[in-house]
Amino acid sequence: MNILNILITILLLILSGLFSGLNIGLMSLNVFRLKRLVKLGNKDAKKIYPLRKNGNLLLTTILLGNVAVNATLAVFLTSLTTGVVAGIISTGLIVIFGEILPQAMFTKHAMKFGAKTYWVMWIFMVLLYPVSKPIAWSLDKILGKEVRSIFTKSELNLLIGEQQKIKNSDFDKEDVELIRRGLSFPNKIVKEHMTPKDRVLWIDKNERLTKESVDIIHSQGHSRIPVYDSEYDDVIGLLYAKDLISLDFDKDTLVHHLMRRQTEHVYETNNLDLVLDKFKNKRVHLFIVKNNKHKFVGIITLEDVIEEIIGEVYDEYDRSKMQIIPTIFSKNKTEFKERFQKVKDLSKKLQIDFMDGNFVKGKSILPSALPDLKKYSNVFEAHLMVKDPELWFERIKDKGFKKIIFHYESFSDKNKIIEFKQKIEKKKMIPVLAVNPETGISKIRELLPMFKYVQLMGIKPGKEGQKLLPTTYHKIRKISKEFPRTYIQIDGGVNKETSKKLFHAGADILNSGSYICKSKNPQKAIENLKRLV
């Protein structure tokens, strides 16, 4: 075989591989996605889309070219050697270099190779047009044009979650969570997200407005208070907090003298998307919720509805939304995986405990043994029950935690606590000061105004399943009264017997470990706690 024959064979193999690769590569590209990419300015898509939009014409051209080249190669090799040998050689060359290798390459890099070789396809499309066009026209008439993919909400939910896990994806876990909340929003109803009647701060229409009663209203931080008529068991108006600013307490003013009588209502079975439209049309911020018997059963605010799309929004006075956060304590990777799988889909927020065996007796999983937390949509907080929080912070600072809980008792100097707090804040994380049961409020009083969150240990840290110490309630009430803008977390001893008392004492967040994670039904355990508070 001379050099010319070798060159001809190589050329035919290249063309065979090109047609084969372009067949699987270009035809696998979704024409509607390419159109979107063109609008977004993608250069490769701009080259490929004019070819790909005529799908049947492109397919016919590729197949005609592929068949012609493979047949030519087989005939050419037959002319150089005997029939059987030619058949074996041509089959081997075509399968390996004309099918397997190019298809494997184009499958993974269809856009890249398609953009580099698109000009070759234009040449063959022009050359083969007289033959390919009638065939493509017939296919268009018989089979029709390409159909758009239609995704259900459930499929979109899964698709978005998969995108987040792909390396270099534009989606982070906050994006995924926001989109998922938006997809599920229209299916949610008022009853699931309203504030029930027995938890509504309301005021009787005949109550006298005194300095004491007005101070109580202002301390709750609500801008609108429903006015209740016990005779009709209904809300008859709203008392606006701003109308109380210039109130003359020397006058005998009753609530119904000052209230605004315009109230709007929705029903507990209404979908939230309809309620949001009603909020926009009526230009109000609060609806009275009624049941199918037209009885007052609760209230729902614009904030309640918006939170179902963007997530929880907490202001400095918000004390109506008790959070239940499962706590994961594990000694090793296997135990962590087991408990994490139990609760990761049941709660947006999760707390992970770390113990060094010095600050407390027990030892926990090491940060290095944790999975990559950033790939999950949960918001994680780390509880450092360790002697050297700064050392452990260095180990976990890049793991994906949003909140770092560290103990007052781990430091001998209050200035060191302040420095460590600032170090955490520089990493865009939230510092939380944790306090053991034996530490009095007097020791942390000057530190509390610096922290948005304080975590009170309801038990002696280091061991699961302990009973809540009764002194915890007094501590909560005292901090809640002295520092009304500080959120109070409780860790340890939280269960169905204690959660309601903790809530009424003034706790804002309940961290529960063994009650939830050791339960046979963690979801029911969380629901029990939420229902009680």
C-alpha cells in the first residue's frame, strides 16, 4: 500500500468518524435549549443552532454522508486486497475509528466539537441538498416538527436539585431552596401557615387604654392588633400601634374608640397564591382567617405569606415563630450518616455537636470525617463543646456552617470572647454564646447585648437523654425580660413534656437531639414539638 492509498484511507476514516460523531453529538443537543443559549449570547450555540433547527435535514445529510463514506471506504479497501481481508479490515477500522471513538468523544463534548466542525456540515448540506431535502421534507410532513419537553413541578424539583450537585453549577443551595419554595407555594393553604386564634395577640373592644396596657402592646412589637368582640366571637377591627403614640392617658379611651373598623378576611382553605394576590389588590398587611362556618380561627400576615417564598424573616421583636432544630450528636461517621439521613429532609436547619473529650467527657465525630455539607440545602450550625474553640473553628470554618455556637466557659477572659466573636463574623457566620447551667446571668450580662443569639444549656453538656434542669425556666424569663432583642436557644432536655413550658417562658429556638434522632418516627417527633408550641 503506497502513501496515497494510506492518505485516502485516513481521510475516509476521518470523514466516517466525523459523520458518526456529529450524528450522536448534534442530534443529542436540544434545539430549544440551543435557542435559549443563543439569546444568552453563547458563541458555540450561535454556530450550531442554524444547523440544528432543521433537525430532519441535518439528520438526513449526516446519514447520507456517513453511509456514502463507509461504503466508499469498504470498496476502496477491497480494491487493495482480497475480499475477506478487506471486509475484516474495513469493519475493524470503521467500528473503532468511525464509530466507537468519535461517538464517545462527541457524546461528552457535543457543543465544543460541533462548534469547531459546523462549517464541514454546511459544505455537505449544500452538496447533498438535492437528495436530502426531499427526504427531510417527507419526514417533516409525516412525523412533524420537534416537540418541546414539558416538565412537571416534581421533575423540575428533582432537576434543580441535581443541578446543584454538578461541579461549577450556577446554582447554590440558597438558589435551589428559593426555587423549590416558589414551585410548592401555590399548593400551600392558609391553615398550614396562619397564626391560630389561641396564639393571636388580640385586645377586647371594651378594654381601657392605660399606660400599662399600651406598654405591653409596644413591647410585643406588633403594628396591628386585632380587636375582638366576645359577644359576637369575631374580630371587628384593628388597633394600629402608631395610633397609640399620641394617646392622652388622662382621657378615658376605650379600644373601640381608637380602632379602625376596616378588616379583610380570607378562609383557612384558601391557597397562598390567591391570598398573595388579595394582599396586593386590597393593599393590606393582615387578614382575619375564618373557617367554612365563618368563625374567626386566626390571622395571617403578608410576612407569613412572603416567608413561604423567600424563607423565614425574623425582626428584633418577632417572638411568634418558635424554631425546632434537630441536633445531631455522633461518635463516628457511621452514626452521623444514620442520624443525618433521618432528619436532613425534615428540617431546614440542623445543629451538629462537636466534643473534644476535655471540655466534656464525651468525644464526637471529627470535622474531617464529615461529608461536604455545602452540597445540601440545609442550614448548618456547629456547637463547639470544646476546650479550645479557636482551634476547632479553624477546622470547621470552610465546612459550610452558618452559625457557630461556642461556650462562655471555654474562655478565661471576656476580651477573648469578643475577639473570637469578631473572628467568626469576619467569615460571614453568626456567633452564638452558649452558657452552661452553673453559669449565672451576672457573669454574662455585659456580653449579652453584643450577641443576637444566646444558647442556654438545659442540661449538663456531654451526655444525651438527660432531664431538663428546672432552673432553665427562670434563666429564660430573666434574659427575655432584660434583653428582649436577644434570641434564646435551648439545648438539652427538650421533649414533648418541656417544650411548651420553654416556649411560654420566652425561648425562641429549641434544639432537640435524642428526642428526635432516637425516635422511631423523627418526623412525628418534630411535629409533636411544633404542635405543642
